[in-house]
Amino acid sequence: MFSLTTSLILNSLFGYQTATHVISTNPHQQRLQVHKESQQLTLMHGITLESAVNLNEYYVSEKLDGVRAYWDGRHLWSRSGLLIKAPASLINELPAIPLDGELWLGRGNFNRISGLIHRNDPSHSYWDQVSFAVFDLPSHTGAFKDRYSALQSLFPVPPEPSQEYPVFTIPQHTLTSEQTLLRYLREVTDKGGEGLMLHKTSNIYTYSRSANVLKLKPTNFTQATVIGYKPGTGKYEGKVGSLHVTDENGLTFYVGSGLSDEIRNNPPALGSLICVKHSGFTTNNKPRFPRYSNLCT
């Protein structure tokens, strides 16, 4: 439990600024102004990861399927501007500094936590199982790596998201290759997780969409080896129509969607690994609607 004095000390230690962005400390005024101005809190949010990035510049964490929640130092708010009536047992665990995170009931329980938030009944028994998973410190003046370091000092950091703690810091990981990124994505989704978040370590918190925050959802990605080419026809005559590839299980298929003119003119060499984005697998265990992606290149 954090007292106001402790929170003020934390402010000075970790370089927090006064939360001038908070609409009001009066919940009724805040609700009114949120409703009047935008119906939605403006928090930092990301974009979908579509191409390769330098993973050395990012932390990677599990994307939780909870309800986004903003703690302004006194009250919890949903991203839609709803004042969340959480029980005192949870509120008393939070310091008087802004926090950005997810109210979470475990993997695969988005409908339950969403219903609980909209019910707005702090006495409901589901609250006994809810965790506030914190991933950012909005008023901290440092880069994300500094904000994460501060969060590690504030709350427990379990090896993976866990309901063992009422409040915890979402663990961040450093990955070195696209192969390990896709492996981690599969591990998370196999456990029922929603996907991954990539957060640039140098990123400063901004109240807007940020290209330094990337979402990698459980759209399927598979690496495959190029073993041949299928000639193009029509407007692609004289170019490569599709790539003949084989996956790690030895299954062969063709990938034609997503190829740029440059790739059709200069296709990956035989033996090259490519990344294939798809929507699942057919009854023959081949990727459904395979599409070339430069995520792995």
C-alpha cells in the first residue's frame, strides 16, 4: 500500500512530472469533461507491426487481453472515459502517480473483465481475481527503458503475467532475432495469449498514436525456404508469379500474394528463408491464404 508521502518521494526519485494532462481530480467534473470533449481518454497507443525492425532497439512483452485502464493518482479510468469503481483492496495498492496498464482476469477472459468493468460494482466477486498489470508511467520524463526500470522498483515483475499479484509490472524481454520473436509469439498464443507488444526503449511517453509502439497479434507467421519459382502470366509475364517454398515440416506450397514488382523481378535466391503471413492452416496443414511478408527479412 502506498501512502501519499511515499508517492511524493517516488515522484522525486524517479523523475515524475505533475500530471497536468489529467482533466480533473474531481470524478464528477472529469466524467463530464471527458463526455463533453472526446468520450475517450487519449493515451499512447501503437500500430500493427508490418515490417522488420531492429529488435535490439525494443523490449517485447505479452499483449494482455484485458481492459485498458489509466490510474490518474486517485481514480481508475477506462480508455472510453468511464470512471471504474474498483474495490479498496486494489486501490490501496496504487501510488499517487499516474499508471497505464490493463485490468486483467487471465488469458482468454476479456468478456468477463469487460462485463465486470461495465457493471461497475466494486463488491462483485470477480474483483478478487483481477490484477492491474502495469506497463507504463505516463508522467515519467525518461525513455521507456527508464520507465520500465522505475516500474521494476515499484511492483513485482513475475516471469510472465500472473494473477498471483493484485498489481504487477508486465515483464519486458529482449529478443535478438525475428526467429526468436516468432517463437515467443507462438509460445504466448499457445497459452491463450492475445499477442505481443514491441516498445522502443528510447521512446518518450506521448498522448497519441506512436510508431514506436508495435502490436504483433496472433496472425500466423511461418518461415519457409524458397525451392523454386513459378513464372508469372498476364501483367507479370517475364517475372516471377509466385515462390515455391517448403516449411519446416517439409510441406510445399506457393506464395504469390504480397510480392512487390521488385521482388518479382529479383526474387529471393534458392535456399533463402522468407516469412509467410497466413490466416491459419488447411486440413492438409498448409498455410491458408499465404502472403509474403518482409517481417522476417
